[in-house]
Amino acid sequence: MDFPSGYGNREAVDRVFAAAGVVRRVALEVPDIDMGAALVRHGLGIAFLPAFAVARTPGLHVLDVDGTMLRWSMHLGTSSTRRPSSALRTLLDLVDLHVIAL
């Protein structure tokens, strides 16, 4: 299973398979990382999941993919004319916790 085409993580996985010359068939698309992790935990498929989803979903069997680093771009825009609100500062702190800078 994978996420819908156009999602950053799906694009990254598709690029790696294409570069390796491997054609794959995605039988199920799920729009939510936690839902994907839960479906894998219940034995309904396999998926490439970010580390934070694996960490918060007990009961997953994890296989590391050697020799490949899956990364995708993430962009966050904020107003340049207003001070960040408390909610925005909290969001930015969470981004810093979960995003690895290239």
C-alpha cells in the first residue's frame, strides 16, 4: 500500500523504484500515515512509513531499506508582515523535531 500520487512520500518512493528500473503495483492508497500504519499492523499490506509513524504504532515488523535514503521536500510558508502566533511557533517547533534538514 502507499499514499496517493502527488504526496511527497509517494513521490520519493516512486522515484527510487523508477531509478532502480522496478515497476510496482500499488493495490491500496491511503490518505493518512497513521491509517497506513494501522492497516500494516493488522496485516493488510506493507508500506514505506516515516520513522515517527513506526515509533507510535506498536506491533509493526520493520525492515530497513539499505543503500537508499528516502527524502522529500517540504515547504512551509508564513506571513512576512505579521509576528508568528503561538500556534504557529508551536507548529514550527514540531517541524524542527520531525524534519531532517538536507
